[in-house]
Amino acid sequence: MIRFFSITKNIHEWLFNLMPESVASVVEMILIAVVYLLIFAVAGLYLVLLERRVAAWFQLRIGPNRVGYQGLLQTMADALKLVSKELTGTEKADKFLYNLAPYFVIISSLMALSVFPFTQDFQAFDINIGLLFLIAISSIGVIGILLGGWSSNNKFALIGAMRSGVQTISYELSVGLSLLTMVLLTGSLQLSEIVEVQKGGWLIVQGHIPAVIAFMIYMIAGTAETNRAPFDLVEAESELGAGFHTEYSGMKFAYFFLAEFINMFIIAAIATTVFFGAWLSPFGITESIPILGVVWFLGKTLILVFLMMWFRWTFPRLRIDQLLTLEWKYLLPINLINIVVMAFVVWLKITI
Amino acid sequence: MSYFSDIYSGIKTLLTGMSVTGKYFLHARKGAITQQYPDNRATLKMFDRFRGEVVMPHDENNEHQCTGCQKCELACPNGSIEIIWDRGIDETTGKKKKKIDQHIYHLGMCTMCGLCIEACPTDAIVWAQNFENSVYDRTKLTKVLNQPGSKVKAGIED
């Protein structure tokens, strides 16, 4: 039986025998960071490809299928092209912030990845305030967007960035409150403990009606958080050119683009962890083979990612006033009532 | 309370939309309208109403249906059609009769409006479905539609 723990433990012991303790722990951290960086750069690229193929199928097209078998190398080729492109910028841009902005966006989304329990032992950083950390990190990304839009000295970019600020600040509330509803059920913010609670049944089953409502609110608000259609006012192509990243090119643009897709993965992964039992298999059918947890985690996440793509290719874009009405008039009041309902459910012990 | 009915109708209409696109998604493999053109050149068939270029069909006896009435030449808005005609002696009646020498068609000038084909009283010219019209020399776009040695089909003018 292969377990991630035994592999990582061997590497860990070998490193600590080789060099002094302080150096070894730094090297270990760097190794883990590099592994995550590589995995998720590639995963982000394949999410872009998935998005393009799924979009094509929704529109009765075929999609990219020329580069590699069924177009599997298409986004790799795109990334190579973006790396080799010139980095342009506007004359009067605030150069320092302009160059800093993409890193804010990509680093905040990569940081959030570190806390997910991909399987029992495959979790880089099991912090005891996991969910709070995720919510906090995912709202740092918007600073990068605001900086990028403001410093590139372009009116479209500025409008896009301001819209992003409005949108993210509003929907942050709904994301937080819908996750808080589930925290009432788990009694812990630590992601490994949230998974532990779900061994008897996924939280969406345990919490039945309020959990389903919380899940729906979370998916709507999460889609808005990632600035994807139907909430893509930030880069509304028909109005703002490309929105906040109008003035970016080459690799800096690629960072924004990659961050958007990794953010989508993060939103789906949080939903998987909190509502659908992370790496737990349904009814514990593969409990004896813990390495399959990765497959279950990624499977559930990809289904939720597909759901977000389905939203994107179905719904028309919201106007800014409709966006705010949806949040402040509908999602937030429902969410607050839902928390009270969930509290009663937990108090009266009528969970399943 | 329109608040709750708004929520209900909102969710309902969103799900209706998602079911429509979901059906498209499931049928995408069979119903894809994309033509992977250079690969399927052998099997690609253009639809009937596609306007490729004007051709003059000839039958197995090398006979066409053009009487040389020049209605197509007059109908053409930008002069893509030129008819060089002649007079010959009709064998049966012995009278002088108009016949075409060359039906010249400038594909490079044609806007595919189709007025010539609508004007033709004998259906001598029709649309072809080919679309690979690019050539390396502009003069190759000037085509003579009637084949050499062809003549008009008997009984067309009656």
C-alpha cells in the first residue's frame, strides 16, 4: 500500500541526515513550494484547455484539437508564446506598481492552494484556522487587480479595477457567511478536522436544507469572486477592452490569466472540502486505498469547475446595479436567515 | 410578496437556461457544425444554395442550353459577363440564327449576386458548389463557360 506519508517521510529523514536542521527545513519548504508551483502551473494550463474545449462543446463547436493529441499541448504552446512575447506598458504608468500587480494576484492564489487536503497526508500546511486563511488570502488577490488597473494609467483598466473592487468586497461577505454556516456544523476551521467530521456523511447531506442553500449561495458568490461570467464586469470585453489587464502583455498577462483559472480551482476546491467531503469517497468505497483520495478530490473539484463553466456559457452578463442588487437584496439576507436556521438544526440535533 | 416569487422565478429560469445549454453540451459530438476543412476535403459537400461560381452545364453530347440572348450580360451589375456571339445558318429552317461564340465570365469581378442566374430564361447557367477559387494568376479568373465545339441543345428556343 502506497501512502504519501511514507514517501515524504523518507525524503524528510534523508534531508535531515544530510544537513543541519535549520538548513534542511528551509530546503524542505523550498522543495514543497517548487512542487506545488510546478503542479499548479501545469494544472492551470490544463484548466484553460478544459475551459476552451467545454466552451466549444456548449456552442456546438469542436475546440482546439490540433496541437498534440486532441489539442492536449495547445495551452503549453500558448504559454511558450506568451513567455517569448515582449512586455509592453504605457508611457505614464506607475512602473513599480504596474510590475508588482501580477505577482500579487498569482502569489495570493498559489498561497491558498497550500492548505487543501488533497488526500489524508497530502496537505502542505494544516493550519488550525484553515478556512479563515482561505477567505483572507482570496481577498488579497483583488489588491493586485486594483493596483494593476490603477497603475496602468488607462481608463478602461481603471473602471475594470474599480468594478472588481466593488464586486469582490460585496461578494466576499456571502462567501464568508455561507462557509460560516457550515462551520456551525463542523465546529472547527481546520480543514483536516472538517474532513474528519464528514466521515459519517458529507456535510451537504448532514446539513440537508440549509447546507444546500449555503452551497447554492457559495457557488454564486464564488463565481463572482473569481470575476468570471456572468459576473465578468471586470473585463467586460464589449465595454472595457480587456478590463484591468488591458495594458498587460506577455508573461504578466499570463499571470493574470493563470491566476483566474487557479482561483476557479480554489473556489471549487473549497466547496469540495467543505460541502462534499474532500478526499472521502462516497460511502467509503475506496477507504482501504488512501492514495485514491487524490482522484476523488480532483474528480469532485473538476465537477464543480465544470458547473462554473456551465454558468459561464449559459448566463448573460449582469449589469453593475443588478450585481449589487443580487448580493445585498437577495444573497445576504437569505444567508443571514440560513445561518439562524442552521444554528437551530445543530442545536436541535436534526442533522442527518 | 414579490420577493419570494422573484427568487423562485429567478432560480427556475436559470435552470431552464442551463438545461438548454446542457442539452447542447451533450449533443456536441454529433451536432458539431465545425468543418475541419483541409482534412475532410474528400467528403466535404457544400449545401445546395451555396454560391461558388457560375458554370454552364453541358450534357454528354457537348450541348448547352445557352441561346445567346444576352439577358445575363444585361442583368450583371458590374459587367462580369461578356458574350461574344455570332450568326449562323440554321440547318432545318435555313434562316439566320444567333448563337454564342464565347460566354466569358470574369470570376474576379463577380460579387455572387445571382442576378444573371435569375435572369436566364433557359437555365443555361447555374451556381456551382466549389469554393477553392484561389489561383496564382489573375488572368486565370477569366473563364469561358461554354466548352469548345459545343452547340445549343435542339428545341431550347421553342
